[in-house]
Amino acid sequence: MSTPPNEFIALGDLKHRFLERRKLLTNRETCRRVAETIRALLAANDTQQLRRFLSEHYPADLADAMLFLEEPEERAVFALLDISEAAEVLDEVDTATEAQLLQATDPERLADILESLPADEGADIVGGLPAASAEQVLKLTEAEKAADIRELLAYPKDSAGGIMSPNFVAVPETATAAEALQTFRESGSAEHLFYVYVVDARGALAGMIDLRRLLIAAPEALIGEIATENITAVLPTTDQEQVANIFARYDLTALPVIEPPPSGRLLGVITADDIIDVIQEELAEDVMHMAGSDVQELEKRTPAQIAVMRMPWLLTTMLVELLAGVVIHFFDRTLARVLLLASFMPIISAISGNTGLQSATIIVRGLATGHIQIADWWTPVRRQVQTTLLLGGACGLLLGVIGAIWYGKWTFGVIVCVGMFIAVNIAGVVGTVVPLLSKRLGFDPALTAGPFETAFQDVVGISIFLTLATVMMPWLL
């Protein structure tokens, strides 16, 4: 399907030719049916029909279908794909499947796959190989591509340097618009062709010019004079989550990566499609961490592996919840004298716990998107307190009225109302502060917020409620 850089195809013809060959899978049930067809063709040993069937589907959809196949079946399918399709499938499959496919593929085929992929995607694949195997594959890979991959592997996978592409269009600031256009025409390997970057004599980023402006510029105009100088760039050590925030904040389609000053040398470019993957990855990671797990559970971890991963958090939560049991035991005389108090304990615990989790979720997401900064910690705390004052007041008043009617004394309603109000507000503060404190100490706020908040609030909410009841016991009897 690839074409020479200078060959243009009518969009309608290209769309017709592409859709004629591929079938778009829209849901997991369809992917399951595709997997069943693949399994049947493998069992029948009908290689020719299987090759034809695989060519009719998008590589990304085949990657999803592999979730329903056993490992030997996945390896058989992968071996039947041509190099370009195998490269796309390898880029789309989950981490566990990628690891076993890499292990089962010979180095020569892996080298061919790397040569068909952009360097940043190739670096992700090589990074998943053992050191010895990675070096063997790189030695078999075309020298320039191998050099680009080695350069990218020097940076952490989740940093700007780890996700950038070293293929971009750059021209010296002394070049003319005509020369820049010629360089653009010859840059068939560049991943992003919307911008031409301008560098000085030392290779430092000096500006950029978009394609439209370049096309309408006078041929003799100097690029250094017509390029935009005030551009946003990041260092290769910048975390990918921060890079995603910059893309969203400034509506970027590409972001240059430069060496730290004073060099400022242009190293690579991060494109919007890379950032979409980052956003999905970070969001899935935050959600799963708040559940005490990780994104691999959605893929191919065994039940035993999932249990081992969740067990520490469940045991920690259970130990904290035992404190709630100790609190209840400490106030057993209070409960014995007014048994109806036990009916309201789970309500207060649940509502305050949910409030804390809501606050924690908002803060974790705000930290991830950059809307909340550690240096400005007081602002989110103040906003959450203002919110929980309203929530606690409304929930406390309603539950207090119900309690007063149920028990038959207004004093019981006051205890329930005040207990709910205080518990909700403490939960809001804790749910806000814990993620901020975790981030400040270098921990993942998504990993600590959920389990800690739930267990802590059960203990605190019950303690406050029963303490109030004990103090006001003379007015209850």
C-alpha cells in the first residue's frame, strides 16, 4: 500500500482501494468471531485461505483478535503476516502478547520488521527484548535505522526522548524558501510533514515554518527571516504525561525535542498520534492503580498473577478496617444502649468514603492533566472544602431528619447530622491531601489514593459518629 514520496493518488481512489481490501472491526464480539475463524482455518491447515482472510482485516483489529487466541495460534498467525502487517500488529498488541511474539520470531525477521517501522516504534520493540537479543537484532538492522533506535533507547520509555521520532525536516536558517521546499520534497522518511524546522549553524533549534507559509513564500526569501521563532519545545527527559498536557494546552500537532541549553540541538519531534497513545496509556494506568492493579490485568495476566498483585492492597485495607472493628468494640456499651446507632454507621461510612474517593479522583486526574500543581496545593484543598461543606450539610441534614423521626428524639437526629457533616468534610480533605502528598513524596497518587481513602474513612467516620453518641448519651435516654 505504500507509495513513493512524490507520487500523489486521488483521495477517492485511495479510499476505495483501501476499504475494498480491509474490513473494519467495530467491537470485541466481532474480534472474537474473527479469532474463531482463524482457529478453524488453523485447525484445517488451510494456509492459503488463512493468508487471504488475514489480509482482509486491519492489523489493529487482528491484534485485538489475538486476545482470544492461544499462544501457539498467535505465533502461527504472526508468522503468516507479511513484514509490513507484522510490524503494525506488533505495534498494536498488548505487552504480554508482544513479548511472546518477539521471543518466537527469529532475529532476521525482527530486523526486517524494525526497518519497516518508525524509529520510535522500533525502539519500543527493541526495548522489550533481552539485551543480548536486542543487540543481535540491531546488528542485522540497516545501520541508520539501528543508530536512531540506539539513540532513542538511551532515554526512559515514558519520557519525551523515548517517544520522539528522529525523522523530521530541518533546514539551516540561511536557506532560501526554494531550498527548503527542495529539502521537504526529498524528506520521504520524515514522520511529520506539516512543519519544517529551522536550525542554526550548531544544529540548535532556531524556529519553524508551516508548510502553507512555506509554499506561498517568495522562492528567494531566507527561511531565518520568515520562520516563527517563538516556539514551544521540550527536553528529552520531560515526562510523557507532561508532554501530553502541553499538546492539549496549546493545541499542537507536533512538538520538537531539544537538548538542554546552551546546546539546544534539535533531537526529534513528537507527533499527535504518539500523544493519543500516551493519553490512553496514562488514563488506563491511573484508573487501574486506583483499583490497586495495573493495565496488564486487562490483557493476559493469569488469575494467580492478578491475585498476587491485588493481595498486598487488600491485606493492607483489611488491617486498617480492623481498626474500625476495634473502634466499634470500644463503643459497644453505647451501641448496646442505643442499638439504632448501628443502622446509621454504614450509611455515614459509605457516604463519607464516596466523597473522599470523588475528591481523590478529581485531584489525581488534575495532577495528571496539569490543571493542579503541587506548588499551588492550597487552591484545590480550599475548593474541595467549600464543596464538601455543601455536600456534608445537605446529606447531614437529610439523614438527621430521618434519624430524628425514626428514633423519636431530635437529639438522635442532631448526632446523625453532625456525625455525617464532620465525616464528609474530613473525607473531602483527606481525599484531596493524600494524592497531593503522595505526589510530593514521589509516589504515584493514583496508586495510594483509593485503598487508603476507603479504609481510613471507615475508621474516622465511625469514630466520630460513636464519639458524638457517647457524649450525648444522657440526652438520648
